[in-house]
Amino acid sequence: MLGEGILKGLGETARNFAGSFVSAERLTTVQYPEERVAPIEATRDFPFLVYDGTDWEAGLRCVACQICEKECPPKCIYIVKSTDKKPDALGKPQIYPARFDIDISVCMSCQICVEVCPFEAIKMDTEFELSTTDRFGGLLYDKRELSKSNEHFHAIHPTEAAEVDARLAEEKAKADAKAKAAAAAAAAKAAAGPAPANPAAAVKAAEGDKKE
Amino acid sequence: MSSSATDISLVSAKQPGWNRPPVIEPDGEGELLEVAMGPHHPSTHGVFRMDVALDGERVIRLKPVFGYLHRNHEKLAEGMTYLGSMPFTDRLDYMCPLTNNWAYALAVEKLTGQEVPERAQYLRAILGELTRVVNHASAIGFLIQEMGASGTPLMYAFKEREKILDLFEAITGARMMVNYMRFGGCRVDATPAWLAAVRTVLDGLPRFADEFENLLCGNEILMARTQGVGILRPELAVNAGVTGPMLRASGVNYDIRKVDKYGIYDRFKFRVPLGEHWDVYDRFMIRLLEMRESFGIIDQALKEIPGGPVMDAKAKLRGFRPKAGEAYGRIEAPKGELGFYLISDGGPNPYRYRIRPPSLINLTVLEDMCLGSNVADVVLIFGSVDIVLGEVDR
């Protein structure tokens, strides 16, 4: 019969239309600003710099090695190395980034900077409501705007953050053991063992040790 | 046209005009109308122009014009590390980034002789076939949209696409710009929860395909519009280098998954659907059938997926310098044969980086399919080629 196929198709749309009143599964649209879907854990958009503790400037994990700057495919990272050294999270004097800028209007969220970073210093954020009226300055983020706490990292990517903390704690334990051995060898200089630069990292390290 | 005896000697034993478009003569009444369809025509899937000469409603000439979306991808890649080009491959055919990643990773792995762990191979197959489902569902949706059924079938397809994109996001971190595969494996491992989620989505897919078929297949308007329209003869398709569902709809049995057996495709059982009438309806139907075969492949892969690492321990991320040489890696992307041709001179970046894009090469036969048909069918025939302009222009 001519028109049978059309009627069959219309039956399908009618079933979906009527079904949307009884089954929430068929209602797929979310009215965005009012309703929001929970973000998926692995979601990434733009990078941020992780700092330990409470002081963003002292706690930055970045040591300005410039690997991410070299590997970044669209070259949106700009780093200036410091001329002096400051103690890092492990208490070792390190070079720090005097300037660390990311132009997120150029960044393409590929995550290669995160993969190549040997210090777990740069991670991907999930903040996506970044629109601004200033399209040049407003999208060029400096060190201050990029720095976010480790707690923030835990809040957005709990699984990954826990793995990272465990790895860092392991490294720290190794460094501590090494320092202890060195201290034992030079018994006269027992006080030379590195004191943790900030208490939060030390607490976390201790937690990591407990787990292992 | 004059046909003297000398002309006949020039014509080969093959059918006249076997390698060039048929000549459609205007009827001589009135003037030809030259229409530029595009670059911002809603049916062109991006920025693409067709310069059409019309005699009334009939197409006399059609010239595709592309290059509006050229982004210099190949030249950029020559100045970039091998890894650095990986995120840019997502942006070629942005409907199916994972197969682009796969083709590029395959080419580099061939260049270096890099091994890929079993689990990574299975993950690639699962993600590749999910990509095929996404692509074919949306291709059909867009095709019907171009026929005038604005919205409904496309939204049905997108509803399913959304579920699969959520799976992509859960494993890769992004819905479309995934940057997931690496030379020697995949970036992150799938959790058991993710595999379970794939199983849940997969269980719903046959129902979606049934629904889609009920909605569309027997529809008289669709059949009237598509059957016998835009015929692509198999000999022309082969000569033009057309691949993918386009070629199979012309009845040529050529699927790189069967021919090359790249990855682990020799382990899966699946059939290759072929067209009989070589028209737009066949191209539509082939995509529906291929989707169903993909469900079977994902099902087998989910059952067999082994444990273990997803990255080869010897694989290098930074300081990657392949030995001098060349390699061509190709896969059956949802749109056809997607190949990457790489020449290495031993440096950190490729000496030459060339892509064989299925979209561009499938598009070259557009004039042959459109000549003599109505202008309204041009939109339809163009839609049945299934292109993404990001890949055509690169």
C-alpha cells in the first residue's frame, strides 16, 4: 500500500513523542544554564598549574624546565626562567618560572603538556565558562591566574589526583631516605636533612606512606 | 557533435565516455543559468562551493570548488614533532577523530616497527567501530535532512551519537578532539566501569538501528527521491579511487579491514554489505547495514578484550626520532581509505607528511553523478558522498 512506509515512520515518531512523557530516558535535552549535567571525570579543557599548600607562589610545582613550552603543538605557552633559586616542595633549591603565560585562545586542549611534564606541575582544568569581552588580555592567563591548588585538582579529577599524590609521596620518601643516609654518613651534619618546605605536602606524604 | 570515421578509431573498445563525465547537451531553448551553490549553502556541510550550470532544472555542468577550510596541516606537520601532529589529526575529519588518530599512529608504527600491545589493539578496534556507528548514523541523518526532513531523523541519530560521545569523553577526556592514540598503544587504559558502559550503550544500539530503519527504510518519499538517483558506475568508482561505503554501494567488494587486516581485524567475523543499484538509496542502505556489522565487531571485541598494558614499554613519548625511511599506513575510516604517508630523514619531525583523505577523493566524482539530474538532487547526491570539509581541505 502506498504510504505504508510513511505511516510506519510516523508511528515511530509518535511512540517517541508519547514516550517522552513517561520515560525520562527519552528526554535527552538539558536546558543548559538552569540545568547542568554532572561533568565526566576525565573531562579536560585548559591547563592550570598545581601548587601545594596555601601559598600559590611558594608552592608551585613548576621548575621552569620549559619542556611543555617546547612540546606544545600550537606554541601557546611562554615561560621565563628565574635567575635565582627558591626551595621547592621537597625543600631543594630550584629555579622557578619568573613568568608563565598560557594564551588559551591558542591552546587546543590536547593535554600534551600534561603528558610530558616530569614534575606533575601542569594539569587539565574543567572550567569551561571562560567567555570574556577582552579577547586579547582576557584570554592570556599569567602565572597567578593559572595557579590552582592541589585541592582543586582533587576536586575535579579525584582518581588522577590520588595517583599523582601517591607517586609524589613515593618520590619524596625516596628523597628522604637518601637524605637520611647522607645525614647518617655525615653524622656531624645531622641537621642538614631537608626540612619539608610546607606542612601540607608533608602531611600528604605521610598519608601516602601509610597507604603503602 | 560530429562523428566521422576518424573519430571512431580514437574511441577505445571501452564504453564511450567511460573515464569522463557524460556530455549533457542543453535543449537550446533559453539561456543557461549559472548558480554558485555555496560556500555558505546550508547543505554543503561546511564551506564548499559547487558552480552549477543549469538548463531549467537540469544540471549541465558542475564544478566543485574547495579550499575554503585549508589549514596547512601537512606543511605544519613537517615542522612539528611526530607527537605534535597527533592532536591536529583530530581536526581532519572531526566527526571521527579516533580513526584519524588510528591511521596516523599506524603509519608511524609502520615507520618505526613499533609493537602495539593486545589490549590497546582491542581498545582501538572498539573505539574505531564506535566511531563508525557515530559517523554512519549522522551521515544518514544529514542525508535525510537534505531531503527536507529537517530535524527529526538527524536528532534521532544525534541522540545515539551523544551516548557514544559520552563514552569517548569518559576515556579520552574530550568528545571530539580526543588526541587519544599514541605510537605504541593508547594514552589511558579503559577501566572495567568504562567497558561496562560500552556494553550498556551497545545493548541499546540494535534497538536504535531498528527504530531508524522503521522510521526511514520503507518511506515512499525517501525511496522516490533516492532510488535511481546519482548513479556511480563501479568502473568509474574504481578508476577515480573512490573508497569506503561509496565504493561498496557501487557493488565493489573492497574493505581495507578485510584486505589489509590491520590491527586485529582478522579475528573478527563480519560481513561486507554491497550495493546493487549504485544509487543514493544504496549508499544510505550500506551505511545502515555497516552500522549493524559494527555492533557485532564491538560485541566480539568486548568479549575477547585481554588485560595488560595499553602502551608498549619501549615506546617513547619525547625525543622520538625514527630511522630514515618511508611508510604508508592506511585504515578503513568510516568514509573510506584514510592513509598517512610519512617520509623520515631521521630527524625529530617528518620530512614529508601526506594524507590521503577519503572525503576529497570521493568528492572528485561528484560531477559524474550529478550531470543530467535535477538541481534538487544535487544536494542529495552531495549528501550521500558523506564528506567533512576539514578533511577535504586539510
